[in-house]
Amino acid sequence: MTVSLGTTESKFVSAVVMLTLLLGVCSVARAQQKSEEIAKQSADAWLALVDSGKYSDSWQEASTLFKTHVTKEQWHDALTATRDPLGKLLSRKLKSATYKTTLPGAPDGEYVVIQYDSSFEHKQSAVETVTPMLDKDGKWRVSGYFIK
């Protein structure tokens, strides 16, 4: 048995399908935006530790993945060698925050790659990249940090 829809019913069904798809896309976009916002808050709190020279504390607050690849001593030494010569942070402005589920050299997961345009006492223009990830405990924690 074949059911034939009239033009009005067909347009209505098409509209409902399109609306459902659109709502699904919007829902995913909102979830990613919320993840970006929460990850940024986590990154900002973590950066405050680094900015104040609390390098060991920043390691403690980093993701499980980070801590399995870098010891606390290695992290302290690396930041001492790279951040200390830059001097005090003068400014930091959000450049971008991008939600990702895959990153080169990292296991699949939920990540937000955040870039800041930053200025330090001894380096006027730098780009800091901070990558929080959704950790096993359900919290966003930093899994990577780079300065260029």
C-alpha cells in the first residue's frame, strides 16, 4: 500500500525534518560553545598559576595525560627556562578558542585549543597556546602549553 501526501502535507513534513535537523545542529554548536567557555575558564585559572611563578602547582592542576608525559621537575625546569626570561605578563587577549576531538600526537578526546595574544616585560609580542582537555574526572584541565 502506498500513501501519497498532498503538496501541503509534503511541505509540512519537509519543514519538520528541516527544523529537527537545524535544532540538532544548533544544539551541537551550543554544546561546543559551552565547552569552549568552560575550558577557557580553566585555562585562565591555570595561567594565573603560571603567571605567579607557581609552576609546580600548575603541573598539579594539569591533565592526567600531561602529568603522565612530563614530571613535575621537568615542567618546573621547562617553565623556568622559558617563562622567567620573558618577565612579568603585561597583557593577554583572547585570539581564538576552537573545540576539537582530535589533535596530532594526542589520543582522541575533547580538547579546546586556545590562543592568546600576549605581551611580557621582555617580549612585546607573543602567542600563547593553551590546550585544555576534558579529563577523566569530567573537569577541563590543561594538557598543553606553548609560547611563540
